[in-house]
Amino acid sequence: MTLIHPMSAKKGRRKHIPQRTCVVCRRTFPKRELNRIIRTPVGDVVYDPTGKAAGRGAYLCNDLACWKKAITGNFLDRALKTKLTPAHRAALRAELERRKTLHGRTSDNG
Ligand SMILES: [Zn+2]
């Protein structure tokens, strides 16, 4: 069954962009602007820079405050239905530190 809304056909076609929600601040963003954290099939929780790794995924926005909360709080535990170990948190913290450095360097893009 297909419903066609006469109004919606008018505007220029936009490609459908998949939206995802940051697990911390609950804001939605285009998927490609978010950072994917996955629970791998063996139960590790890792940052997935490709966005394509197999596993259950949770998304974090680029707000470093969200990363901090995700690392110290239980957002990822809940989203991934697992228990983050100190090692998992340490690895995510390393990624956060890397981002802090990046942020300090690039000020203008846009
Ligand atoms: Zn966020």
C-alpha cells in the first residue's frame, strides 16, 4: 500500500540521509556526523572509525562533553546492553584525548 501526498512531490528531491541519536545528549544528527561505538561479537566495546564494523552500535556526537559522559557514565552500557570494563573506558578516553588535540589545532572549517 502506498500513500502519496500531493504536497510532498513538489520540493526538490533530497537524498534520504539516515539520522541517528547521540546516546548521551539525545540530539539527532546525520549518521555520518556521528561517531560509532560498537560492541563486537566477542563483547569488546570499541570506537569504530569506519562505521561499518560488525556488532551492535551506539552513536556519540562530536561534542566532547558527550564523550566524557559516555566514558564516565552508563550511557554506553545501556545502549549496547553490556558492561564496559575499565579497559574499554580507557580506550575510549584515549580517543577523546586524541580529539581534544585535534580540536585545539583546527579552528576554522566552514
Ligand atoms: Zn551528544
